[in-house]
Amino acid sequence: MTIKTRMLINILRTTYKNTENNKKKNFNNYNITKITIIIRARTKCFFFY
């Protein structure tokens, strides 16, 4: 396993957990976190796209 794949797996795990928790809490919060996660993923891990 390379560092890049490990990073991607960790990001996917954390984002999944966050989205599941926010779905339970509030739909608006879920949408906001979804947008921020997409932005974060695009900026930090641009080499995956």
C-alpha cells in the first residue's frame, strides 16, 4: 500500500462517517458538509482526479 492510497482510504472512511452522522442530525448540515468535503477532496487530493 502506498501513502496516496492510504490517504484516499482514510478520507473516504472519515467522509462516510461524517455524512452518516450529519444525515441523522440535519439535512442542511449534511449538504454543507458534502460541499466542503468535495472542495477539500479536490484541493488536497487533486492527483486522484
